Amino acid sequence: KTPSAPHNNVNAVSWAPHSPGHLATAGDGCQALIWDMYHVPKRDDPILSYNARAPISNLQWSSSFPDWLAITIDNKLQLLRV
């Protein structure tokens, strides 16, 4: 029997304002993940990932600058260029 993976809560989801097929997620697994909903060959295959030092509590894609994603870790804001 294969051991089950630990469950990590998803704390935030943000659809890309410039592309209806791109979705960003973040949570207790200390990762921000970007998914291409049109080309995902399997459910657990993001196109881009960012490893944070702690759980990510929130995430928002910029509607004015689509190459930028904002995440919050603890009480700090971090900007990611995607």
C-alpha cells in the first residue's frame, strides 16, 4: 500500500486576468503554483511553482501588470514576476 500524501490547505486561488486558462493557487504547502488549464496532462502538474519559506496565506494576480503575482507570507507581502 502506498502511503498517502499529507494534506495541505489551499488558502488562495486567483484566475489570471489576461488568460482564462491560467490559474494560480497557494496554501499551507509553502508553494505558489500556476496551472495551465488548457494543457495540464495530469492534475498535479503545474507549469510554474515558487517555494516559499512558510505557508502562503493569500495570493492575487495583478490586473494591470499580468506578469506579476502578489503573495503574503506571515505579515509580509512578496511580489513574484511570472
